[in-house]
Amino acid sequence: MSLRRTLATTGRVLTQIRHDPRTIGLLLIVPSLLIGLMAWLFSDTPVFDLVGPAMLALFPFIIMFLITSISTLRERRGGTLERLLTLPISKLDFILGYTLAFGLLAIVQSAIAVGFAVWVCGLEIEGSVWLLLAVAFADAVLGTTLGLLASAFAQTEFQVVQFMPAIVFPQILLGGIFLPRENMPDVLHAISDWLPLSHAIDALNAVARDSEDAGYVGMKLLIIAAFAVGAIVLGSITLRRRTP
């Protein structure tokens, strides 16, 4: 692993994205638009204050997963990765470079989404907005790393979408959005403990309602970080030079 090569990969990815306004719009604007739609839909009810924190986890997570996995897959299918790996750059440098590039975008995305939800849509936050932003950022990075992992196994963009029912949908169903996790059957509650999005939603709800102390939220952040690191390691091990 080389910091210089990792940063070079990061710069290359950011340069590519800078010239793609559609991707920038999808990354930075669409999550806020979806949150705004939810707020408008439930404007005359208390529902948005109940599910709003979970939406801050859900929409950025899904979008970062899709964008990262498809972008990485195109690098491999186009032969870019194969050409890069003929140079003194490792798969880990490549994965970390992508993670850092999209992580920087996740900071901007999280700031826009949290600010829009709180100050435009009126989402009530009883805890620290900065802590809410930190959890939202960690969740977006988690989507990035899982997208990188999924891209290592996919051969086409369609297969990336096929991974969503296996990787994303169970986390949505068991994350506590539709039913509090403590009210789930014991088996499903145990399964949800092993799904990283569940911990992101728990942390966002805890901050929004100020129902837990900072130590609880910090523990959830560590769990999210552990899943993200695990995805980076597995992604670097399983990443292929080129898709047949």
C-alpha cells in the first residue's frame, strides 16, 4: 500500500466525476429531493419526524452503493483497472482511492441531506446536529464500501442491480424503518444485529430523539466502521483485474 498511489487514484476518480454532471446530481441532489418528497407526503402528520432519521440513512446508502459499484465495474470492464495494475499500484491502493474519493463526496452529500432535512423540511432533532451528520457520513461511506465489494463479483451493471435484493433490501426490511427492531421476532432481531444499516438507523434515531448518550452512538459508529473496513479488505482480495 502506498499513500501517494492511493491519493493519485482518488484524484483521478474525482476528476472523472467532476466532468459528469449527472453523477454529481445523483450523488448530491437526489437524496435531498427524496427526503423532501417524504416530508411533503407526510406534511400533516408526525410520520416524517418518526421516519426522517432513517431516511437520512437509507437514501444516501442506496445511492452511494449503486454509483460506486457501477463506477468500479466500468473501470474493470473497460480495461482501466488492468492497465493500472501493470503499474506499481496494488488492488488495495485502488480500493482505498475509490473509498476516499467517494468518502469526500459523502461528506458533501451528508451535509446537504442533513441540512435540507433539518432546516428546510423541519425534521426535529433533539440531539446534536453535528453527531447526526457524523452518523449520516459514516452510513454513506458504508454504502460506498459495500458497493465496491459488490462490484468485485458483478460482471455487468445489471448484475449490480441484482445484488440489491441480496445486500440492500434485507437491511431495509430489518433495519427498523417499518417496525422497531425490539418489536421484531427474536430470530429476525438477531439477524438485524448483523446488518450494518440497522446500526446506522439506530444511531440516527438515538441522536434525533436524544434517547441515548454519546457512548452509545460512538459504539454504533465503531460497528459501522468495522463493517466498512471489512468490506474494503474483502473487496481488495476479491477484485479481478478485468471482467471477461
